[in-house]
Amino acid sequence: MARLALRELCGYRAGDKGDVANVALFASDDETYALIVREVTAARVKEHFGAMVRGRVDRYEAANVRALNFVMQGALGGGGPRSLRADSLGKTLGGALVRLEIDVPESLAGRRRPRPDVSWADEILDA
Amino acid sequence: MITNAGGINPTAAAHAAIDTARKLGVSGITIATVVGDDVHTRLGALHSEAGQPFAHLDTGEPFDAFPGPPLFASAYLGARPIVDALAQGADIVITGRVADASLFLAPLVHEHGWDWDDWDRLAAGILVGHLLECSGQSIGGNYSGDWWALPHPWDLPYPIASVDADGTAVISKPRGSGGRVSTDTLRHQLLYEVHDPARYLSPDVVADFTSARFVDLADDRVRISEVRGTPATETYKLLLSAHAGWAGEARVAFSWPDAYEKAKATAAIFRKRVELADLEVDEWLVEYWGVDALGGPTVPRSASEPPECTLRIAWRCADQRTAGLVGRELVPLTLSAPPAGMTGAGRGAGTSATELLSIWPTLIEKSVVDAEVRVVLEEVD
């Protein structure tokens, strides 16, 4: 077993509806999907976000696209037009979720997602 | 062209479009306006006489707890009035509040002649609409995969959907444009702002996004088929809003050493000065950018100190003037606070207070809304 942050295994996207945020987590293969279905429960996500999410967390499965969707109540300081938060729409909550660490079998621990290569940005910025 | 850009005044938007068409010398087009989503003036009667409970959709709070006079009340209409407008020959359809995905379903129903109880096809159209409604987000925008490797990301286009009469769709993008169309880029959008993906509630149908089959084809194309739907509900989503005070905010940066401690002390000194100035603040929010502003409790405590830290402090007051005065209490701290190393907020500092709105999502029976929905046609000749 290895202990890995979800950022090594999954894609993510967050969205908002009022004071409710959702974060989707995407697995790249069936084995990883089975792993996150087992490990990333609604209760763990609720605990991970602590005081940031005041209300309930519900989890939904979309096996056709190997995704889990977490719906978090009371997660945006009152909702976009009311919130004092810089990230009033919760766009960064996906990144916050993939900090969560889970136990990963050795068979999957080698499949880490690559790190960004932005050398093309240097070419533009140095011009 | 079909748009819900009429916002809370679609009639004025249509007049602006007509004026623009005339100025450009465009003639022989018909502009349709869809009205009736706005139930603001009827709200009280709908509640007390027509028995609409208007309980908060997320919290269940009763309408009695609504915080102040409603500023607007708009129902999310579906595709039907747009299809009516197209059937009457509209070239441009301007609406108020219509669910975004329904804007894309409407031309499919019009062109393919789908029935309003053909749930699987309507669901396919809504799913396609959901994939298209956020422009670049389905083809590489806000993408968490290998975003750095997308072809020329400075030229990210809008996606295109080609939808057959049976509801099968192929998502693509303009030839030679940037971005990428793949099952992975599309699934990022599929669940964006979605709650239960097996029951995506649109005004026109309840779509099961978990039924869809995605197949990657060559050349930035993905085929989507087998989408299933079930009958639409009897209600529309209704969005109400009330004034919620005024907000101000300030950002100041601190350098190493002790950047975080300096930021924290400055926040405390600022708050104390506001208190001594007898300015009433209803809510404070302090964020330490570079430490945990965005991640909050998900960020592990670090043993090493940050090289720099930006304090962002926001406040909410009952009135605009007070919210503005609070910000002034920070200015002298540049020279007169103990923690050295604070920079000014730079050019563009001193923004005025912003009005806050609380929003109250609820439901309303379709029949009481539909009774007032109208399509107004105007010809530009």
C-alpha cells in the first residue's frame, strides 16, 4: 500500500448553485474508479473540508464516465452574490478535494498523473 | 440566434437589438421576445392566493423567513416558448430567464419535430445543451487533465454539436482551432454544476446523464448516444433575491520574514481601529493568500514559513457609506502599524463598496407561470 493524494490519480471540476458546491472526481481507468468508489466516501469528504462546508455532503456515482460527484451544502459562505470569499463560486474546491490522501494498492501507485510542462509559456513570456 | 441574454428585461434587450439591426441596415428579419419568466409583481398573490409555498429549495426554510423585499423573481422557463417563436418564423429569439441547456434543446425540437413527451430525445438534447452551455469548458477550458498540452490554448473556440433525429450527437470544434474534444474534456463539463447526475432536472425533461455512452472518434470528435430521460416535473425552478448589505475589501502584501504573522497582526489592528471608530460591521472575513486562503482546512499546516503572504480582508455593513469608511481605517497602517513590510494595494486600490444579494432558490408550479408566458414578434423592415 502507498499513501497518495488524489491529485496523483484523478481529474476534478467544481461548480456552484447558490450556497451549494459540487466537486466531480474523475478516474482514468476502471481499477482507479473502483478504488475511489471504495475510499472517497461522502463522510471522508465532509471531514476533509471541515469548517469550509457547513452542511451535508452527498455523493453520486456516474460509472459511465468513471466519476464521483460530491454535493456540499452550505459550502460558499452564502452563495456567489452574497459571499465575502475571494472564491465565492467555489471554483478552487476541486483542487482542495484532490489534496485528500487515500491508501492506494501498489498496482496503482505507479500510475501517477504527470506534472505540467509549460516551457511554451516561457517562449512567449521571454519574447 | 437564440439567447437568454435579455436578463431581467428581455423587452428592452429586444428593442436594443431592433435598433442595432436598423443602424446596421439589416432588414427582413423577425425578432421574437419571450416574456413571462418574471413573476416579481405577482409573487405575493402567487404565495397567498395561488398557494405556492416558495420554501427554500436547499434549506427548506419557509417563505416567511425570506430576508427582505424581493428584488427579482424569475422562473427558469424551458424550450417550449422558443420553439413557438421559431415556428412563427423568428430569426432571433431573446428571452429572460430560460434554463441554459433548454436554449440548445429548442432548435433540435424545432428542426427534428420531437414530441414533448419523447423523453429520451429531449434528454439527449438537454445533455448536449449542458455540454455546450459553458462555451470552452467542455473542450479544454478549466480542464484538470494535461491542460498544459492542449493545442494553442489562446484560441479556444466554442464547441459544436451535430445532433441526429434519433438524439445521437457528435461533439466537435472548428477545424484548426485550439483546445481538445475528448471524452475526458467532455466529462468535466458533464458534471459541472450538477447534483444527482441520474436525475438532471431541466424544465423540459429529467435527464439521466449516467445513461450516456461516450465514444472517442478521430479528429477531435466524440459521439454521444443512448441518453435516457423521464417525464419533466410539474414545477419550474424559481430564483428570488433580496438585498443583503454592502461589502468592501482590501488586499495588502507582506514579505518574508514573518509574512503570515505580520498579515494576521495587521488584520487585528485594522479591526480594532474600525471598532474604535464606531463603524458597525456585520461580518468579517480574513484570508491569508499564499498560506490557506483558498484551501482553508484542507491545507496541511506547514513547518516552513511562506516567502510572502497577502492579507485579504473583507467586510459586510448594512449601508454603503459605512462599508466605504471602514476601508479608510487601513490606509494609515502603511506607515503606522508595528509589522513592517506592508505594501500598498497598488494602482486601482480604493474600490467602492459592492452591493450583496442573498438568493433564494425555490419551486413554482409550471401552470401558474405558463399562463403568462408570451412570445412577442417584431419584424425589422
